[in-house]
Amino acid sequence: MVELYPELVVRAEGMLDVGDGNLVHWWESGNPGGLPAVMVHGGPGGGCPLGMGRALDPAKYRVIGFDQRGCGRSTPHASDPAADLSVNTTEHLLADMELLRESLGVSRWLLYGGSWGTTLALAYAQRCPERVVAIVLQAISTTRRREIDWLYEGVGRFFPREWARFRAHVPGDTPLLPGYVRLMDDPSLEVRTAAAAEWCRWENTVLSLEPNQGSLFSTEMTRDDLAFVRICAWYYSNYAWLDEGALIRSAGVLAGIPGVLIHGRLDLSCPTETAVELADAWPGVELHLLDDAGHKGSVSKREALLRATDRFAELS
């Protein structure tokens, strides 16, 4: 079995003042003289654990992680309904990434991410292509309306009873995603916790048919779960404030940037068509479609990720 690199050891960390009353937590590991690689975590609102960097050789990479606004160890924490999400948008996160790069003295870095992290990494690379050495992405998502509508409604055709329960938690004729935004903004912790539990139950349901069994969320809602659901509902109800299909239409600007896309065909969360359409629009990118993998990790995904990151570690 292919093994990932050992658990990373943090050698530096801090809180970056990004404005709007927000502090973004960041950390560094690996070789301070190695190729900088920034972890762009999923969710949105999922936080950046050390384990996310285990596909990067710590002897060759300067591994940089950060918790996007409102989650992980960044403050204010979105689990508190008083935390203002109006200053937590894709545009804010893009500015945060540039500020982090400048504050750490990084000229160019490799982007590494998955799921929602794919969207944010692509938006950053298309905004700042001169700052990107290479890109490695898995579980491809561009947050198009068709993708979000599929995840929170269309895929319900596979799980009709479970989707009906997820939908029924939003009262009346209120649209589903805006309804969860309102529930997660409620001052009552009981209301927010119940809504988060239903959301996470649905997320687990969508992944339940994958060969790599196991739930992403427990039945006991934590502070981080509340932040994840609140941020997720906020971003996805607004389709990440991106023009429909913009990240695919503009992928041509990435020509010349080495890129690898890794996607499991069994991923019901992020259908394969998005990965294929993105690859068709990005000149020179490599697309690896894995017949035995879904959204979550697998042996084949680990192998593909390690091949890509080991190869790119020689870039400068």
C-alpha cells in the first residue's frame, strides 16, 4: 500500500490581520528553503488540518496552511452568529491569500486543494497566474449553479427519503439553501445545532455509497461543525459570488502552468463532468479519472497525488 508522508510538524504559525476584524490562522511546516506550497482547504469552512499536507514531501516543500475566514483557528469564529459573514466572501478569501503570500515573503507557490478548495485555488490562479508555480487539485468543483443545485437537490433522486428529511427542516416554501442560512444565523444554539446536524447528515448520506466507507461528520455537532455549515450555506446560497461557469470559461489563462486534476468517477458530490469540462478548457493540464474512487480519499487517489507532488517538487 502506498503511504503518505509522515504527519507534519509545525515550525511556525501565527494570526494574520486581514482586516474587517478578521484574523486568519496560518502555519508552516517542512523545509523552509523548499518549494512553497499552500493548502487551500475545502468546505467552505472546513479548516486546514496538518494531515492535509501529507501528500507533500516535507524535505522538499515549504508547506503553508491557513484556515479561511471564520473557521478553524481563525477569528471571529462563524459558529457564533454574531460573526459577520458579509465580510466573508470569495473576494475576501482571494485578498487574504495574496496578503498571506506577501507577509510570508513568498514569490510563487504551488496550489494544492480539493472540493471547495478547487474553486478557490482556480479563482486565485486565474487572478494571479504569475504567482503560481503549479496546481494539484482533487475532487473537482467550480461551484457552478448546476453543481450546487445537484448536490443539494438533484442527487436526492438517489436518496429520496433522506433528501425529504433534509428539505423538511427548512420551514414552509423557503428555498433550501437560504433557509439554512437563516437557521444558522438564529440566536438560539439549539436551532443552529439542529440545523447543522441535518446538513451534516445529508453530507454523509451523499458520500454513503462510496467504496471508502465512513462518515465525515459525527452525530455530535461541534463548534467547528457549526462554523462549517454556516459558512457552507452562506457561500453556496450565493454560488460563491461567481459568474456561472466563469472558472471553466477562463481556464485558458492557466496555459503554461503545470496542473494535475485528480477525480473519482464515483464522486456523487462533485460529478465527473466538471473535471472533464475544466480539463478541456485548460491547455496542457493532466486529468486523472479514477474508476475506483469517490469524493473521499482512496489508495488510487493517494498514488495520483504523490506522483504529482513528487514531480512538481523539482520546480522552482
